[in-house]
Amino acid sequence: MKRGETRTSKIAGIVLALFFLFCAFALLPQPVRAINSVTATVTVGSSPEGVAITPNGQYAYVTNEGGTTVSVINTATNAVTMTVTVGSDPVGVAITPNGEYAYVANSGSHTVSVISTASNSVAATVTVGGIPVGVAVTPNGDYVYVTDAGGSTVSVISTASDFVTATVNVGSNPQNVAVSPDSAYAYVTNYGSNSVSVVNTASNTLSATVNVGSIPNGVAVTPNGAYVYVANYGSGTVSVISTSSNTVKTTITVGSSPWDLALTSNGDYAYVANYGGDTVSVISTLSNTVSSTVTVGSKPVGVATTPNGEYAYVTNAGATTVSVISTATTSASPTPKVSEFSTAALVSVAVALAGVTLCAIALKAKKRKQPRSNTDKAPE
């Protein structure tokens, strides 16, 4: 064999060895998803209550009910980057769809602070009725709905003017509010009457009242608008309302004293903050059963999920902290399983086998075509 041919054979051998090494590495136990674990704890202000995340997922705004501030958390570092002074005893917070403003309900000063997210300063202050607690911005960005926990009304603020343009009568002691994806209806939990008021946003009139569990508080609408999930603080349950009939479809038992809840962006899961149990119940909306329970800080009251669905931020009123739940972290699988083989592993096997086959065919063909040396010639 000539020197060049020897070198070619060695290169081919190295390539084959690398193929096999890659296959062996790829076929090692692949990471599996360890769902729902607290990966960070962020210290904020006194008695954190509400939390909302910007549409780009970069910042979380947390109201500190024990004071007059809102903490701004950078979600990349999970550190507070700014503290904004607002009204007294801020509770609810909601961010406009374009991410430019955060509306904060100040329960102690009967106002709503409008924070410019670009400068993190208060751009406007709107006077509303009674004790403002819950706040929600319509998905079209035109209006803000604010509940009056001390009465039985909801104030409607125009985002164009930052003035109250309507007042809607609902149930007793309304707490929180959520708006349907098409901006057509606002769903208001009535703490004092164990009901949910359905408000027609076009006319700002009451279109239906749905009886739910005891002391309803948190509320969220599924991304497809088909269902409304309601956290019932007094009964330790979550009511699931069908929006087509405005009736309760099912009731789910969760942790102690559920205060608030939030749905993931794909609507697959609902995260419920259980004030009395220092836990978060994770509901699978497909089966409407609790699929996981996560231990967080003391007295969790507020919860929001990131737009990409990877994290849930939970405010702990009793610990002046925010727990960050990773909804899809990774950890090594202890034993390999066929179901855990990654796509890369299967592709690498196919490539390696193809490489070996091609090399074998090429070497065999080369051997057939190689001329014999003079010593190999047949005697004349």
C-alpha cells in the first residue's frame, strides 16, 4: 500500500471513530423535564401583593401593599432594578399590551397610578371610587377596569385620556377582574356575594351573574376565551366557568385559602397561590386536576406567568419576597430509557451507520480498481 493510501485509511478510521464517539455520547441518558421548582427568591418591599409581567417578558412589576412602592424586577437576573413610588397601599397591577404603561390600584389613596415603563416614573394619577384593588387592561389596550373593594362598582378608565369614562354596578365587595381575549367581557369576582359579575364592555352593563365558591378572589380567562378560572378563598377551591353558558362547569379542590391564580400563555396550566398553605397548586386545564404542588414563601397572594410560559412569579406577603417557579427546568435522568432518547441521538446513529456503510463501499470499490504491482503480475 502506498504512503498516500495509508494516510487516507488512517483519516477514514479517525472519522469513523469520531462518529462512534458522538453516537455513544448522544445515547447517554438525556435530560428530562423536572417541572415546577423554585429557582430564585427575590427580596422586594413590604407585603408584596400584585404582580404583572411586561409583554416582552423582561420585567416583573410588584406592588408592595405595606408601603407606597412598586418593585421592578429584571427577569433575566431576578434582581430589583428600580423602585417606583406610587399611592398608598398599592394592590393590583396590570400592564398595557404594548408594554408602555403599568396601571397600579392604590387601595389606601383611592387612586390609580400610571407608570411609564420607559422611565419607571408616574406619568398620571387617576382618582377612582372607594377602595381600588383589582385592575385589568383590555387586550385591545383601550380601557382599564378597576374594582372598588369597599363598594359594589367597577371604574372604567380610558387609556387615551386617563380619565374615568364609566362606572359599572356589580356584586358586593368586588376584588379582582379579568378581561376576555376579544375584549368583549370583563369578569369580576365579588368577595362579599360569592359570585362573578360578567360585564359587557361595549355597553358597560351587567350581562350575567355566576354563583361560585365561598369568597371568590383571583380570576383569569383562558387564552381561547372558553373558560374562566376563579380562586375561592373561603372554600379552598377553584371554580371553572364556561363562558358560552356562564355556568360553573367543574370545581377543583386546591390548597388552603387560594388567593390568586394565573394561566400559562398556552392555557395548559393554572397556577394558584394558596395563602393559607404557603404553596402553589398547579392545575392541568386539560383534566382540571391538580398535577403538582410547589412550596413557596409565607402567605403567597399574587401570581403571574411569563409570556413564554417558562416561569411563574409568586408574591409572598408574609415574607417580603417573590418566589420564581421554573415551569420547565432540566435535570439528568438516572437511567436511560428508549422514550428519553433525543432526536439528536437517533440522527447521529443514522448518520454513523450511513457513514460506515459508505466508507465500506468506497474502500471495497477502491480495492477492486487498484492495479496490481509488477510482482503481482501473472508469469508470462
